[in-house]
Amino acid sequence: MARKAVDKVPKTEEPKVKKKPGRQPLTAEEKAAAAEVRAKLKEKAVHLKPALILQYQGSDVDMDALVEAAKADFHNAKKRTPITALTLYVKPEERMAYYVINEDHEGKISY
């Protein structure tokens, strides 16, 4: 009797993939510390005040310094008047900054 030859298909084993260890869960203290750091960063981002620098013909002028100089010049003239509004006009070609404080007091400062 002739036996029928059956091709045996070898079982293919799936290759073993090494899994990277997962992130370990944070403890309650670590979660609180991380939340505090995120809250501080968010608060800093909300109150962001950019540095404004005017560059003109090779010179740099810090706009915050001009604002402080305008406030100081105003307080020299009117010592007890609080500043509620300030508009600063910068003319780099003249190297002057003109300001209007509280919509009625005008002045100028050179830089």
C-alpha cells in the first residue's frame, strides 16, 4: 500500500519582540509636584512681558528703559500724580522719544 505523503508545514513561531518597559505610574507626591510645576509655567506664560529692543543704525535701545525714563521725567515735573496712561512715540532718526502721560502731559527724552 502506498502511503500518501503529506507535506508537513512547520509551525512558524512569531518572533519575540522585546517590549520596552512602560512608564512607571507616578506617586501622589510626584503628581502634585508635576502639577505645581505646570501651574507655575502656565502662570508665567499668562503674564508674559516680552522684551522690546529697537535696533536702528547700529544702536540698540531697550523700550522698557525708555518707558522708565519717561515715567521718571514725568515724576520730576509732577511728583504725586499717578500714571494711568502712557503713550510712547520713538523717533530713532532723531534719537528722541516723545511721550504723553494721562492724556494731558507731554514730554520728550533723548536716548
